[in-house]
Amino acid sequence: GAVVSQHPSWVICKSGTSVKIECRSLDFQATTMFWYRQFPKQSLMLMATSNEGSKATYEQGVEKDKFLINHASLTLSTLTVTSAHPEDSSFYICSARANRGLDEQYFGPGTRLTVT
Amino acid sequence: QKEVEQNSGPLSVPEGAIASLNCTYSDRVSQSFFWYRQYSGKSPELIMSIYSNGDKEDGRFTAQLNKASQYVSLLIRDSQPSDSATYLCASDTGGGNKLTFGTGTQLKVEL
């Protein structure tokens, strides 16, 4: 159990366009989902915490108007990168925390975004 | 600032040996600790979680927690080449809603 999916697995887009990434918990309900970004040879950087039915909490330095997060149900959160630029090219990974009284987070397979 | 520290490595061990990965954390409020394995180009995979002092064993993996010393470790017995990856240590920041990750230790298991 505890499977998290992401779609798409990779995407190439042109500078100035927007890209939406979906994160789904397949076999459990997730009140809380997290969005991370990882640049090559660096560790995970938490971008925001997404709670079902409420506004996301963004980490310091992350532009909430650029990275739009929606968590409309207990199994789906989306991240939209608006007006993407080449510096937004990165590996975006979501994770979900199962509602089981434990703190374990399960990661999706990630989405590799390339902005040309 | 709450931090989780790991030696970046690489840590090289021969096949069949015990690999020992270490991690220290600064936030004394942390209650939950996790080890994730990340292969190159892939997302992290949860290996172990530990919540209380002492050892926790799961197959070839043993996690050790010492809250007094603010120290977490992961032992991998009978290391295999397929264990070669980056191992991330993480702790909760009190309340369990966010995890703080270390920068990871690269493990290389050599034939």
C-alpha cells in the first residue's frame, strides 16, 4: 500500500507557458501532500504543504503566485508552474502523508520539467 | 535553523559488508525519523521509520536512534550492488507535518 502517482513523468514546455503536474494517492487518503523541488546533485527542497480543502502553505522564498497549488480532494493535489522560465527546470516531486496516525511520507515518482 | 546533517560521502563498501550511515539533527523536539533511499534520477523511497530510542530491524536494515545524542543511523547488512544509492535522513519538525531532509550520503557497494 501507500502508492503515490504523478503525471506527467516528464514535460518539456516553452518559456512563458504554464504546466500542471498532478499528484495522486492511489490506495490511501492523504489530508496533507507536499511539493518538493530537486536540482541536480542537491537535496530535496520543500516548496509547499498542501492541505485538502484549504490554501497551501508555502516555504520562504517560494512564490505562491508562480507555483499554484490546489488540493481539491483527499487523493489529488496539483501544482501549476505559471509563466515558466528556464530556471524553473527541475525535478518536481510530491509526497503524501497517510492518515494513519504516523508521520510517514510516501513520494511520487517525480516529474522532470524542462523549460526551453 | 533546524538542520539534519549527513556526510555526503561517497561511502564505499565491498559487497557483503555492513554499510553504516549516520545522521545528526539539531531540533530536540523532533520525534520521528526516517531513512529514504534515492537512486539517481528517481524519487525517494521510504526504507525505515523510527520513533523511539534503540534499534529497529527490518530485513537487512537496522535503524538506530539515540535522542540524547541527537543521532540516527542506518545499518545495511550484507550490502549488495543494488544498495548503491543516496540515502536521505529526515526528521519531523515537531508536529509531524513537515520533514527536514539531510543532503544525503552516497553509498557505493563494490563487487
